Amino acid sequence: MQTFFEPSQLENADFKRSNEILRACVHCGFCTATCPTYQVLGDELDSPRGRIYLIKDMLENNRVPDKNTVKHIDRCLSCLACMTTCPSGVHYMHLIDHARAYIEENYNRPIGERALRWVLAKVLPYPTRFRVALLGAKMARPFVRFVPDKRLRAMIAMAPKRIPPVSRNDDPQSFAPKIAKRKRIALMTGCAQKALNTDINDATIRLLTRLGCEVVVAKGQGCCGALTHHMGKTSESHRTAEANIRAWMSEIENGGLDAIVINTSGCGTTVKDYGHMFRETPLAEAAKTVSALAKDVSELLIELDLPELEPKDTIVAYHAACSLQHGQKIKTFPKQLLKRVGFKVAEPADSHLCCGSAGTYNLMQPDISAQLKERKVHTLEAVNPDIIAAGNIGCMMQIGSATDVPIVHTVELLDWATGGPKPPALDQTAQQPKVPILR
């Protein structure tokens, strides 16, 4: 694609990167075949190619974003299926991130929309605040039919039936390996996940210590920054990301780390991009170091050689989170691991398509999200599974809200199969301690 940026614009690192990305696009349209919003809406401007044209026009001309451009950019899931499909290697993620930051800085949204986005940015990345909001949503649920705004109704519906107690395993500490030490790893405990489902981190710690890892929960870590980053709120996302970089660098300098393990794939995609996000800052080298050490939990488990166990009759439908298969290009590891411990793994049709969760997307674009959720649940249920497994808390909440098939994190199943307790989502009679300490 031919571009016409001014030399002065290209002195800015973000404009320079966007120019490189735009020039790689050859207008082929392969991306439209795998774009969920294009499939649902049928509008060229709701495809990656259409959005690329809108972004090019907006950035080249340094113009104030118009309502139509913002609408189509906001409708993008950032599922990154287009990057998997693209034969030219167009790095759409960095382009759409720049567009969102540009819109946030230059577009005056309606006051109601600004307020909603402000609330999401100030609540979701903070577990305590999020817990309070979830409790409020549970109390509001009987009155949801009287709420006029679809987005507010979606937020109320998001609250799980049971809000888990705080897990003290998420506090800064170190868990010793159960066998001879093989690796020292830092576990990212996340933000929303700590309020929505504490079983995932607990299972991860049990499994990794059983396989010979010292598991460190670093002091000072928190939200990865993805939620605010995808809203274009760069200063807020960089602030929380910077805290993580400093926390993990402290562990690297005081004991060393073999990996930074992340069990929420949406976070993993962002942490692996810290090197790019901080490339023009004093933290550039530290961010690059952190990104190089970041691994999805399935990447580490492949290295640790899980035991090969007898086949089971349990059918697990594996849902491939977009941030894992498209964002991190991890497609086979979770399925390999589940099969290794004996589960029968079934993959649904159109597994490359998004479930519609996409961070805050299901709250900001509830109509499109609901259509994608319905499609995804239909294809998952079509394989007649006993369990649905996924590697991302957002996907789990989205899919779990529309099916009676129990859904758990992949790591919970691996923990269970290798000696851990049955996942509470599969055992409704399980009584959890209020403070489930592992040590």
C-alpha cells in the first residue's frame, strides 16, 4: 500500500511503525474471510482491510477522528485472526493499537460513553474494586430488565453466580518445589482473574511445584495493562505495565528467573509485547528482557514433560482463545498436554473464530458479542463434550454464561489428572476453604 506521511510525522515512533505496517498491506482481502465482525455484519469497513483504509486516512491527514471511523475501529475485537491469515505479514495489532490511542487523544466521545470507559478502566484492572462491582451487579440482577442501556445490562449479567473468596496464594510469596528444583518462575496472578476465578492460579501453583518449579509471586505486580491498552489509554496501561516490569526485574536481579508464566492468554499477548510498547523509553531494555521471558503456562508445561497417563472416557472440547492462537501463535500445546494426560480432545468447527469476549468488548459491544457467543457455544456443544477447556478467563466467562457444559481452565484439568483436586467447576458439592492456602 502506498502511503504519504509527512517526514515530520515519521519522526514519531508510532507513526513510523504504522507507516511500515500500512506499506506491507497489498489489499488482497484474505483477512476478510477470517474476520468475525465482517462475517456478522457484512460491512467492508468492519473488516481488517476496511479498517486499514480508515486508519490510513485518519493518520496520514492528522485529522480529528469522525464518528464513523470511531464506530468501525471500536467494533474491532483485536482477535488478530487477520494476522494469522495475512500472507504479507501485516502486523495489524500494532496498527489498531496506534489507532485507538490516536482516537483516545483526539476524539471527544459522548459523555455517557466517556463515563462508561472511565469506570471500566478504573474498576476492572483492580481486583478489590472489581469484587465490589461484582457484588453490586449481583444485587442489581433482579432489576436488570429495568436497565435501559444494553452495555450496563451486559455488565450486570457478567457477575458470576458465586464470587470466590480471596486467595492468599495471590499474595507476594514463594512456593517451594515438591521435587528437586528444575526452574524458578514468576507467576503473573492477573487482575480480573483474581476476582472472578481463584481456582486457576491455585491449580497452576500446585501443578508447577509438583513438576519441580519454584513459583514466585512478585511483590508489586498487577494488571498487565491490556484492558486499558485496548481502550487507547496509553498512560494508564503503561503505568501498570511498568510496575510489572520493575517487579519482575527485581526477581531477575535477586535470584533469577527462568520464565514469567502467564495463565491468562490475553495478558500473555500484552506482556510479550512490552518490548515494543516501551521501545522509546528508559525501560526499553528491561521491557525487552521481560517480554523474552514471558511464556504461556502451556509453553512451560511442554518443557516440563508431564507424565503420559492412561486414556480416559472424558471428552474435552478445547476452545482456542484468540489471544493464544492468533496473538501468541500457540495452537497445539494445550491440546497435546490434555491428550498426554489421557483426555479425549475434540476441537469445534471454526475454532479460529472469536467467542466475542475480547477483553471489554462483550461489555462495550454487547449485540455483536452475543452473536459471536451464540456461534461459539453452538460449535462447542456440537461435539458433545463432557467439559469445555480454555486458556483465558474472559473466554471462560463468555462461553460459560451460555452453556450448561462445565468450563474450566486447561491447567485445572492438567492439575487434576496429575494428582490435584477435582476442579470445583466440575464438583458443585466441593467445599472450598475461605482462604485456600497451598503450603
